[in-house]
Amino acid sequence: MDTTVKPQDTNGPVTATPLATGGLQPFLHDAVVTLHAPSLVISRENGQLSGAAYGFYHGDRRALSRLTVTAEGIALAPVRGGLRGADGADFRAVLRGLGEVTPDPAVALHRRRTVGDGRLEEVFEVTNAGVEHVRFRLTVHAGTDLATMEQVKSGQAAGEVPPHAADGDAIGLAWSADDFAVRVSAAPAPDALQVPTGELSYDIDLEPGTSWSMTLTCTAVYTDGDQFPAPPADRLPWSLPTSRGTDRRLDRWLEQSLADLDRLRLTDRQSPDPDRPDQFLAAGAPWFLTLFGRDALWAARMLLPLGTDLAAGTLRTLARRQGAVTDPATEEQPGKILHEVRRATHRFTDRLSLPPVYYGTVDATPLWITLLHDAWRWGMSPAEVEELLPHAEAALVWMREAASADGFLKYIDQTGHGLSNQGWKDSEDSIRYSDGRRAHAPIALCEVQAYAYEAARAGAALLRAFGRPGADAWENWADELAARFREHFWVQDEKGPFPAVALDGDGKPVDSVTSGFGHLLGTGLLNAEESALLAARLTGPDLDAGHGLRTLSSDAVGYNPFGYHVGSIWPHDTAIAVHGLVRAGFPDAAASLADGLLAASAEFEARLPELFAGHGTEAGPGPAPYPASCRPQAWAAAASVHVLRAALGLEADVPAGTVTVAPTFARNYAPLTVNGLQANGDRLDLDVRGDGSVEVTAPGRLAVTTA
């Protein structure tokens, strides 16, 4: 979701103040992000927390805005820093000149970070590997502004809040505001504690070959509890597959993604069983570490080959909050699935302010229906599915009524201060004509019509399977939608016909070429000829940047490789296209796009961000980051499993008792062994050979078909 503060359109050039960064969204591209949702740490590459968005956060509140270490009179020279899984990081620095009798460093600092639920632990270890006896003072400086996430994101954070001495026996610092409390302690206790400045100082005396260490702990709590608490450590709602093939980029991408997804898990306090709460994935760190309907649904859908527990938890969490009344202030409507949930109103600008529970999304509702159907196909128990069918019926009714005017699902901001665009490309400038003009609402997006078609067919299948009425009517509705789409959306340029990205408020096609093509493939909305046209378009150089799909064709007026939705590359978007291409019968095109994502994953050390710049391989060997991107992001991480599924040609139909494995471009990574996939709760292990044949070990109850 884009809530970046942007200047309004003007009739002339905008004059910028040199070096002015106040009021601008902070950049994160060189940050080290460790997390254990709902907590996270953003630090500089050297491990220091100071300035911009750096800090320790818990539940959308900054608990520490400063945590720095210095050695009195001695320069700390960083030499290495990086992640350890998802919730840990290590940083090393040399204390320049201290104890040195040769050009070799002698005294070094190792800073080890671990993030837990509401807890940050930092171990500072100093080692003297030299031959000299050294003495020096080490000082850790802690401070906080207690800023909210929207203040940080908008570049409007205030100054530091003065600390006070911590209560109790432990020596430390404390801060509090409203219902939020922060405490810092250290063991051993500091030799000197300066409370007003937040300084903990140690006088260190090290003989040659000895070391010293200190552990600093920061805790952050809401007095009324977390809105969405962290899950129990032993309740991972999916299997943990491993991959081993000739292309180790795939193996590393999958491993890091699974670690990140583990730490993006949150739970629903409204779950009926507090010992086994429903789980879902937070959208991303740092900006969206909460419940987002669209993101949670797509991520759960991508992870279905690892089990259905996450999908079930996500579906139930959203069903509990499904719209029941019509409320223009929140855009709630009966049957509608929400967009996002926060602790309080998010006020970004005078023009953008979102209520704590906001329903401004046009696609979450059809995506909810489709996830329920797909989870059923992958083995979600009939009892769990049947329990949710009334919610599916309400969602179908919302979909029909939302499309009642002209037969297309569309959106318009009803609040006057909500999101002006309400598909997944929800920045205010994302839906444009080919000449660069912005489309006006109400807007009907091409991919949303595909979601609606797929949801109607999925809903019909569920209704028929469970003996409920309406299946034939929904299949007819879907057929009529496909006919309307074919009549109204298809346009043509010099390269041939294609579906417009949207219809505008006058029902006219918004004729830009976008990555949205990929969301149409494999849904059933298109026929074979139309699918072939889009497969060719997606692999053209204007969309395929070599690292993934550009959101907007590089030939379009308004294309910006750094544009949030107008030229950048989103890994989940490309992964959806990869899967759609395979389902539509174009594995070679899918393989090319998948290889681009693998190349990008290597450049981002296997942790693909929310999005990155769309310059393309012709501009250099690696993609440039989008500076303010979330990293990790749930659906970017889940894209690794979605691409793997497409490569394996893996489909499940548990109600029919079958699993199909028909490797497509998996042979590019062969010999490839993938262990620990899951269908109907049963384990699947696969070995793909170089000729594309596959051996499947499936000790469960399903019949496995291979090709």
C-alpha cells in the first residue's frame, strides 16, 4: 500500500530546497531489518540506530530511536554487518589504533542482535587479539521519540523524550507515553549511568587474548496488550520444505523467504481458542506490519503447497471482520473484506487519513472467496470450509451488488480522504492512460474482473460440492462477465490487441500496457488466443526488465523506473504472472520471468523486497533498490514458493483424491530435490531429473499423477 506523501500536480516546475528531507518518507534500501512481528529493528549497515527511520519498533510505535555505541577517543571502523536468519544480525567493527603494534587490527567489537516479541537484545563483545594491555571507555547511548509509524513514514517524527531511571532493582532507563512503556537494562550494570542523556558507560580493561561482553535488553509493551500478538513459537502453520538443485539461487531464496515468513506471523486475539489462535501474515516490515486483507490472502494462497493452516487462519481472521453494515466513513459494506487494521487512525496528510479499520479495497473480497476454494482443493477440512460458507455467500452477494451498475467491479473513494486507487496498485498515480494522464473514478481494473470471474467460478464449485443453492447462477454470472470483459476492455496499439488496464469513470478504456496482464492468465477469463497474445506481451522488453515485470511499460508516457506502481518491479506481481503463464500453457515464458526473479534475489541477498526499480538489465548487472521499500514483505517472500510450484507444475484436488506433478521449467534446476511439501496434510517429496521426469514420494492417501 502506498501512503507516500507526494506533491500535488502544478502547472510549472517544482522547486526543491537543496538537502531538504523533512516531511519526506525515509529511505531504507541500505538498512538492516530484523524482525519478530509485531516487533522489528531497522539499523544502519554498521548496526547503529540513529536518525531517519532507524530504531526498535513494537506494534507500530518506535520504542528506541537511538541505540549507538562509541569508544571514547577511538574511531569505530565497521568491517562487516548482516542478517542472521530473520530475527538476528551481526556487526563487527575495529577500534582503530587501539593496542596495535603492526598494521593488523588488534581490538574488535562484535555486536550481536536478536529481536523477540516486544524485546530487543544486543550483546556487545570486545576482544583483544593483540599483545598490548588496553584500557578505554565504551558508551552506549539509548533514546527514543516514541513516534508512531505514520509519523516516521511521513518524515515528521518529533524530538527525543527524556528518560527516567527504571523502577526496581535493575539499573536502567525507562520511557512511557499513553499506553506504551519502554525499558532498557544492561548486564553487567554500567560503571556510569547518565539518565538525562541516556548514556551507559563501561571502563574496560583487557589483557592480551581476553574479551569483555555486556548484554543490553530493551522491552516494549502496550498496557492493554498487542492488537495482533506474536504466535506461539511451536505453532508454525506450514511445513518447512527444503530445495537442493543446480541453481543454488533458488535454494537460498526459498530458505531466506521461509525464515522471513516465520517472523511475519501474527495472531488474532478474537480467536475462540486462545491456546491455538488463528494466524496470518503481516504485510511487511516496517510500514505494514499488521493485517492487510489483500496481502494476507495472496501470501496464504501462495503458501498452499506447504499446508492449509495459514489459509484457514487468514480466512477466519478476515471473516470475523467481514463487513456487516454500510458505513461511508470506513467504506464498510455487508459482505466486504477489509483492507487494513491499525491501532488508531492513520493521518498521513490533509488528503489522506485512514480509520483504524478500513475497507477501501475492491479486490480483497473476491480473493477471499478464491482462497477458500483453493484451500479446500489443497486439503482444508470440509468442516472448516463449511463453517465459512455463509461468509463466502455474503462475499458473493457483495460482489454481485458492487458490479450491479454495469457488470464490472469498480471503486471510488467515498470518504474524501481515503485511497484514490483501491486495487493492489493503490498509489494515487498508478492508473494512467498511455499518454500519462491519470484515470478518473469510478475505476474498473482489468485484474479485478479476472479475480471476480475466478471467485464466481470458485464460489459455484463450493456451493455445488456442499449442497448449497446458487452454483448455476454464479457460473452464468461469470460467463456473462467474461463476455462483457471481451467487449469493453480489449484495445489495440501498433503491437496488436490487449486488455486495457482499466475502464475509467466514463466507461472508456485506460489504454496503458501493464503487468496486470499476468493476473488474467490462468483464471479462466481468457480464451487460448487471448492468453497467447498476453504471453507474448509479458515477455516483450518493455515489460520484462530482465529482473521481473515492470508495472508499466517502459514505452508509456509517465513510465518511471522508481515509480511505486508506474515502472517498478514487484516480485509477487511477477510470480503471479509466472504461475499464470504455466497454467495457461506457456512454460518457456514463465521460465524466463522466473530466472529474472532468481537473478534479482541474488542481488538482494535472497531477501527480495516489496519492490525494486525497473531500469532493467540493460542499465547494469543488478537492479537498483526502491529506496523506501519494505523488506521483508510477505507476498514477496511467498513468491518463492509460488515460483517453485509453477516450476514443478504442482496442483492439488484433494476432494477428488489427486495431486498432479508435471514439471515445467524445473528441469532448468535439475537434478532438483524438493522435500517437505504438503497436500491434505500429507508430505510430498520430489526429485526432478534433467530430462524433466520426476519421482514423487507421497506416503499419504492421495493418488499422484506425474507427467
